[in-house]
Amino acid sequence: MPQVIGKLSQLPSANGCSPKLRAFAKDQIRGITVINGNLGQLSAKIRAFVEESVAMCLPERIHIVDGSEEESTTLLATLQHLGTIEPLPKYENCWLARTNPADVARVESKTFICTKHPEQAIPIPKDGVKGTLGNWISPEDYERAVQSRFPGCMKGRTMYVVPFSMGPIASPLSKFGIEITDSAYVVCSMRIMTRMGQEVLEKLADNSDFIKCLHSVGTPASGKINMPSWPCDPERTIILHKPANNEIVSYGSGYGGNSLLGKKCFALRIGSTIAQREGWLAEHMLILGITDPNGVKKYIAAAFPSACGKTNLAMMNPTLPGYLMECVGDDIAWMKFDSNGQLRAINPENGFFGVAPGTSSQTNPNAMKTVYKNTIFTNVASTSDGGIFWEGMENEIDPDVEITDWLGQPWKLGESKTPAAHPNSRFCAPASQCPIIDPSWEDNEGVPISAILFGGRRPEGVPLVYEANSWAHGVFIGSAMRSETTAAAEHKGKMILHDPFAMRPFFGYNFGDYLKHWLGMEKLAAKVGGHMPKIFHVNWFRKDANGKFLWPGFGENTRVLEWILQRVDEKDCYQESAIGRIPAPGAMNFEGLRGSVDEKELFSIPKQFWLDEVEAIEQYYNNQLPQDLPLSIAQELADLKRRVMQM
């Protein structure tokens, strides 16, 4: 059954603020110093949100964020004084934060979607099976969770009011939010990750709607904060979403997607519910521009689970002569139809919040060139020459420098048994600094999408690339995505886990309804005179019998993209297979490829493997979506099974 948060003590609601509570809020706010900005210049809706939050959280002062350089400099100095960050003098305006070791990652088990009925938020799994497609919380328990944590949680602190835009401020594809937080680290990070400040307030001056985002790092019930430089309340951390109210509430964590509420919470969970209502797509996808040797440019969007080369593809250096790759975004795509029926995408973010370990000048030189100024690093190691270090950078540091790990302890390369950087350590850097940022990355109308890629880390059986037979078949491929991941501690070796659309932790509503929405996009396109992009599946990670990769990957993936773009142009360079269209023999350009490639094995489709794959997908659907699987997806699975049986 869906996970439901336990009962907590009932207190009066601050949502839909009562007249009595609103009057109390006005009294409270009169006694609070506003250290930046003017409450009287806020729209009525924003001011009401601030007043309700003040009444509940009881901050000592209010700072209305303007997004200026001067403000940023002051906040960074404040964080340095508190010991939250330290400067990295080797680089320009770069900083290192070390978090409480109990607050280092997203907390999926403590993340909930609030709807009246559970089936609105999550599929109801088969009896006796644990649901893996989100957690539901009732409106009553949502209120209890808020009221047992937030009252008085900002005492003695500054309440920051952060107006922000997801997407270019003037774009019709963008959406706005107000995040209220007691963390200056969050404010500085949101300045990088979103368009933030006075210009957004001006856009909202007409009382327009916005997403309400309330965040506090929290105060433990004991009142004792173990690490004053990084206050948090990990025992009571909770991340709540109420799609009907366009509302996000986050308590107890100051880290990443738990606190930068424009990111996964808004851009994907709430974003996907808005997209369903309004007829567009909010997806966990990179956006990449590809210009061929003839000067023809097309854009693709691609969804991969973690550790599958998403950021590397978004910023890759092509190896085929004459090709140019340019990055629009590495994580999130919002895609809507224009008046001609063309699906267009924006990157709603303004920065990169990338996993640091494994990123290097060998694997992703463009990412490394992006992060050496105006960047906040979190939980990476530091070096005695004022720089940073993480696993993957072994060849990029002076052997004489001393390394201090993410916990502040001395660390020696080749000797220390623990990682220097936390495995989920991050860099938060402006997208505009990427050396291959696309010239159109901030275009208000978005960029036209010609193809959508799904992919995963599959060491066996799955060919390098194949094309969906139809839009419905492509949606099925997305729903059946699986990827190898490091096993949980109680298991040995690797596991192949389901991660549909690379969205498993980020669905804002029932996955069955999400599939129906994707299927329905084809009719929406036809209604406005357009058509949907072709869908492909890629797998850079297939191995031979000796465990060696069959494909070199990285910049050589240009060759795969070249074939994909040929198919977008309807070139006859494919052959039919049981699972979809694969490159015809000799259709892919292997000229000048470093190392030899076994083309036959790379595109082989082993019958027994695919019979097992069909069975695994069928079991997943039966367990996770026994009542919610769309009939057309069930039919696609049956058709795949029939084709594989006939191989």
C-alpha cells in the first residue's frame, strides 16, 4: 500500500489563512525588522504568503531578495562568517560548503505528494507489494506534519523571501515561484540555479499566481543544533507537495533538491502536474543542439537515470569532423507546442547542479571549464593550494598538495580508505559559463525538438541504439526503462532497477495517468497541425563476454546521434527487429573510430535475454500498476512478446 506519514498532533492550519490568523500575522510582521526590500511593494498575494509564513515561523527579521551582486557578496560574507562556506582562492569567486554528515542527499522516503485520494498521487500496487512510484500523504496528515515542525522554527533567524523564475523571465513557457527560507546558502544557490530577484517581483506585481515554496532548515525538537555552521533537523526532515494548491513545503534539510525548491520539487513534481493540466511535458531530460557538417542544426532531448552519462552527453566534444554540439541544459526540459505544432523546449534552470565525483578533464572537459569561477562546491575535498579535489581528478592535482576530505580530515591519495569527496558531492555553477552553451539556450520560444532519447546502463542484451516503431511504442520504451545500479548493502553485485522515463523519484501524480498524458500528446500535436518527435533508446554500456565495453562512448556517441538524425530525416538506413528499428549493416559511420568495434555483437538481440526482459517488464507492471496501466501500453508489451517469440 502507499506509504502514509504517521499521525501527528493537530494544530490550527496556516494554509488558507483564517482571518484571525491573518490578523495575528499582521501584528507579528509589524514588530519585525525588514533588512532589505519593502513589504509594501509586494503584490497582495506575495504579501499574504509572507504574512502567513511569519505568523507560523516567527523569524527575527525579513530580507526580500533582490538578486543583486552587492546582495550576493554580503550573503557570501555572512556564510563565511558562520563557517558554512570557505573561499577557494585558487579560483575566481568560488566557495566550498561542508554540510552536516546527516544531510547529504535527497530523501526519497521522506518525500510526499498530497492529494485527497491516494490514487491521484500514486498507482496502488498489488497487494503485498511495496509501491516504488512515490509516497502519498493525506491533506490532514500534511497539515499535521507542517504544524508539528514549522511553528517558531525561524526564531532568531532571517526569513529570506526569494522571488524566482523557472525559465527565461519573458518566456511564455516559464513559471514563477516565491521561496521563503531561513538559509542564506539556499539564497546564494538559487541565484545560480534560477533567474531570481527584483525583475521577478516586478513581473508578479500584477498579483499573478506563483508556486508557494516554504523551506526551513529546521530546529531539532531538543532545541540543540549539533553543527551550528549547518543547522538541520534530519530526524524530522520532510518534503511535501500539494499540486492542487501549487504548494511545496520542505523542512529539516538544507541540501540540494531538498532545499533548492525550484529544482526537482517545482521543475518536475509540481511542474509535471501543471504540464498535465495545460497540455505539455515537464521532464528529467537534457537538451542538446547538434549541427552537422552541412550546417543543419537540430535539437534532441534525452532522459537517462543517474550514472548513465547524461551530463557528459549534454556537454560532449564530438569526434566526427564537422559536427558541433551545444548545450541547452543538462537536467530538465519543459516542452510545449508552438502555434505551428512544433514541440519546443526550454531549460527552466539557470545553472548546473552536477555530481562532482567522476567529472574530470578526461570525461567532461566542458563541465570542468564551467566550474572554476562563480561556483559553490558542496562536500568535495579541498587542497592546500586553495583548490578542490574529488575522485576522478587524480591526474589534475599537483602531487605535493595536501588534501582535506569533505569531513575536514587529512586525506592521502592511495592511502586513505574512505572517499575524499562525498559520492553525492556537487558543484553549483552558472550555465552561462559553459564553453559550449547554445546561443539559443535562453530563447523565449524555446528550441525545436526533433528526437527524444531514452537510455540506461545495460551491460547485456540491449543494442547500442534502436528506434521506436511508433509514438505509443516509444512511450512504452520510456515506461519500461531499466538501468544497472550499485546494489543496496544487503545485496551483492549489481542490480537492474526500473526507472521509467528516469522520473521514478520525481512523478507529481499517478504514473498511470502520466503514461496516458504522454500517449495523448500525439493527438494534441495533430490538433495543432504538428507531429511528435521520433523516440529512440540508446545504451552506451553494453559489455562483451570478458566484461569489456563494446562501445567507446563519450565523444564517439556522435556517431549514434548522426544515425538518429538521419532517421529524423526519414533516411532509409535501418532494418526492422523484434524490439524496434536498428541501424542497417554498414549504416553507422565507424570510419576513424578509435579501436575496433564488433558491430554484429553491438546490435545483436539475444532471444532468451529479451524473453526474460519481457517477463521482468510484465511483472513490474503487474506489481506496480495493476489497476493503472493504459491498455495501449499493455498492448505494446504483448506485441513485443509476440515479436520476440517469433525470432
